[in-house]
Amino acid sequence: MSPAIQVNDLSWLIGGPQGSGVDSSANVFARACAAGGLNVFGKREFYSNIMGEHSYFALRAHTNIVRSHIDAVNVLATFEAETLFRHARAVTDDGAIVYDPALAKTRLSDIPTIEKRLAADLKTYLISHGVGETIGDLLAAAKQRGVALVPIPFKDLLDQIADEFQIDQLSKISRVVNMLAVGASFGLLGFDFAMMRASLEEVFRAKAKIVNMNAAGAQKAYDLARSLVPDFRYRLQTLARKEPRLFLTGSQATALGKLYGGMRFQTYYPITPASDESEFLEENEILDVNGHGLVPEAGGKEKGASMLVVQTEDEIAAVTMATGAALTGARSATATSGPGFSLMMEGIGWASINEVPLVITLYQRAGPSTGMPTRHEQGDLRFALHAGHGESPRIVLASGDFEECIRDGFLAFNYADRYQMPVIHLVDKALANSYATIAPPDLSDLRIERGALAFGNNGYSKENPYKRFDLGNGPVSPRALLGQEETIFWNTGDEHDELGHITEDPGLRNAMMEKRFAKLDLASREIPDDVKMAYFGPKDAGTLIVSWGSTKGALLDALDRLWAEGAKIGYLHLRLINPFPVDAVRKFLAKAKRR
């Protein structure tokens, strides 16, 4: 008895050398699924080199919302040997492997980029299945446990494409092999090829010849795979959806939130994984809304700019330039990762002591030092809270999914302006390099709040000077912008008096420290509870999970299954890390029997 067909619940993986077009092909696969009405979630993994090392893209496609990846693979697609050695064992017994039969004699020892530990593990696995160390042996072991093998002669298909399009050198169309793997995957899955064609046109718009070549090759691989395994268990079918959806990465979600929040200036020095956000912003510096630029006066309504993005010479310049822009009144940010954040410490301290509304988007990655530049880790929490010499207040927001990336990107500027201090927005590699479909978030409740500003004629004079750091009217002093009349003030990295002049008076020092830190107490009282945290699960949960950051998606996907089985488990997701919502968290902890 054949197993039941499984429709629109798929885990797919494609791999290949870094720089070979794996990301583009995965993008085409994901966009095609999204265009067909499916929900997708994908993660990109790659080594920290430009060309050659292994990279892969794992994606889930489903009828329902998907918020995380899984290790099991239903369809593995690749044109090269290393991906097979690394990922074939992850393919489910009822899954399939799309591969090039010309690789059958490739030995494990022929792949120098596979780590010794993994190579030894693979040898043990192959020996346990009574086979040798070639790709053919590996595939034989997979076939023994029920995996469907889908041999696609990539070179033969490339030769056909070269003849059809009169290409004299195969090297000119070498990246088409990835689209052959995508086309074969869709043929195996019985998915509407028109969705792939539309996706190719979206990814390679304005490049008609590239679209046509890739589509022609993909169609050939599609037809071949469908004929080789006509009764594959897994199927993808298009769904009719009327509601709009977004397909984006975490980096893009964060950038969109910042744009919506009125950001006008961003600095960065290239660093993984933070650079993707700034590069996306660079591509959209001129952003039209209903045919008009966001800032028409910058160049006429047809050419109005929305923001300026500056790649600086280093992270020290990035943070200080962003601080300078904030002093002029521009909503200003810088984006970086761990090593770059380390270099920004004195600049962030300067912004703090001068009560400058600065936003720092910190994309966490594995450390310490250079660490693992392209790998995920949430290791910078305490660093974000306490980094810098001396003590300086900062608000720390940590996003857990794409919707929070958008909202927190917006709110970071509001809180920086309202409380006149640096706001550190924590994201991480897992969010930054993931792709997903989401519903456009409802942001109708968000309003730009610039905080206390010293505008207009306030009667300032030599006898009644403007006090930028006024101690007499609460912790937040009206903020003047550089260049305003009558509002003269001084900025310095030293401790200062109300005007900004350097002082070493211990009484003033204490007063200024208390003023700056009192703003955290004010923020704690004013920031709504639904920004501080979110609770998921039954009210009478006996077990409580407390977490933060990108673990949110995996936890919710797992908990959905457990709740369906009647499990009494609650999940407290934290977003506002500083000032920490101590009392509210304590109440949740007190209710739980296990935590």
C-alpha cells in the first residue's frame, strides 16, 4: 500500500559552492511558492568566504504559517557532490534526491572542504550500511531506505540550452544548473511551472535573455523529473489567496521599519550579517510613495530622496557620523555586528552623556573576536546591556520575528527621541538571513513621536540662557537642534553642567548621572506592556518557557503541536530587555510550577 499523498507541507534544500548562484535559485523557488499562495520560511547558511565553500538554503512551504526550519529534508536538490555528502542523510525515507548521475564515482576523499570530523562520521555511516565511499554508494544507501533518486544529466541539458540560445561557451551559462535543480524539484512536486516562470521574471527583471534561458532549462528538467518519478508522495499545489502578503528577509523587515519610522540617515561599515540591511537601504535611497518622493524638497517631487546611507571608513566613524546627524535633528542610525559594536563603545558613551537620540541596530553573530562571521548566536545580550566604560543608560529592544523587526525598527526612533538616549535594537543572524512570507503588519497604531524639542522663541538671552541639560524640569530636557537661534549649548565627552560646560563638581556629577538614569525609570513606566513582552498559551499553564529573540518562531511552531495535544505550557516572550520589566515577569514566574 503506497503512502498517502502529502500536499503543501514540504521541506526543501538546495546547496552548492558559495558564489555559484544557490541564493538566487532558492529565491526563485521561494518566490514561486509564495506566488502560488503558499507560506514559506527559509534560512540561508554559508561559510565566511566569497567563493568556493559550501552554502545551502533550507526552505519550508506550507498551507499554514511557517515560522521556523526543520532538520528533516523531503527534497534535496543539487548539481554537485559536496551537498550530497553533507545533506543526503537528512532526507526522509519517503523523500527524494535530485542529483547529477555524472557524480556517481566521486569519492569522499575528493572533497577537500569537508571537515575531518564530518568526513569521519560519514565514513562510519557508509561502512555501517555496507557500502563504499563514493556518491554512488551514498545514494545506494539512501535508496535502501526508500529515498527516490532523480538523476538529472545537468551537462546534457546545458548543452541543449547552449545550442538553443547559440551560446559558444558553457561557462557563460554555468549558473543555469541551479535553475535546472529548481525546475526538477517543481516537476517532482507537480507544481505549476507558470509560478516558476513568474518568479524568474521577478528575480531577473529587465534581463529577458537570462529569464528565457533559465526558464527553458528549468522546463526540460521539470519534464524529466516528472517522468522519472510520476508518483512522488509530496506535492505542491497553488492556493487562491486574495489577501496581500510580503516576502522578505529579516534584514529587509528591519530596514522597512526604520524607513516607516522616519529614518533619514544611516551609516555602516561592511560587516556580516549587518551589511545586508544597509545595502538594501542603499538600493532604496530614493523611495517613491504614490509617485512622490518622501522628501520632495530634496530634489523635486519626481526625484525626492527618502534617506542618505553612508559607508564609512570604519565603525568609529559610523557611530560618530550618525551621532552628528542626530544632533541636527535627523532620525539617524547605524547598523553593525559584534566586532563593529566593540569599536563603537566610546562613541555610544559620547551619545549617552550628551543625551543624543541615536539608534544602533546590532546584528548578533557567533563570537568572540572575529568568531564565526556567518553563523548564528545570541551571545551579545549582556554586551548590549553593559558595554562601555563607566555607566550609561540605554534602551535595549530585542526582536523575535519579522513583524517585531518592523515594529521595533520604528519604535527604536520614538524611544530614542522621547528619552534622548541611545537605543540598541538587537537582531541576529538567524533573523537577518531568513526569508518568509508574512501578512503586511497593521501599523496604524504607530505615530512618530519626536519628544521634547526646544522650538520657537522661548525668550532665551545671556541672562536667561538655554539649558540643554536642565536639571529643574524632570529627566528629559527640551532638545534644541544644531543651528537654531538663541539655543546655544556645548557638547563634550566630559561631564558637564546644564549648559554643557565641562565640570568636575561632584554635586553636579551626581545630579547629571541621576538625571540620565531617571529616564530609564520614566521609560519603564511609559512603554506599554505589549511592547515589553507577549504571553502565548493557556492561562492555567503549569510550565512556563521564558525566551527572547529569534527562538520565538521555533517555540511557537513546537508549542502549536503541544497545545493541540492539550499540553499546559505557557511561553513568555521578552522584547524590552532594558529597562527590564521586573515586576511583570515576576508575576508570570510566580504562577508557574515549572519554569
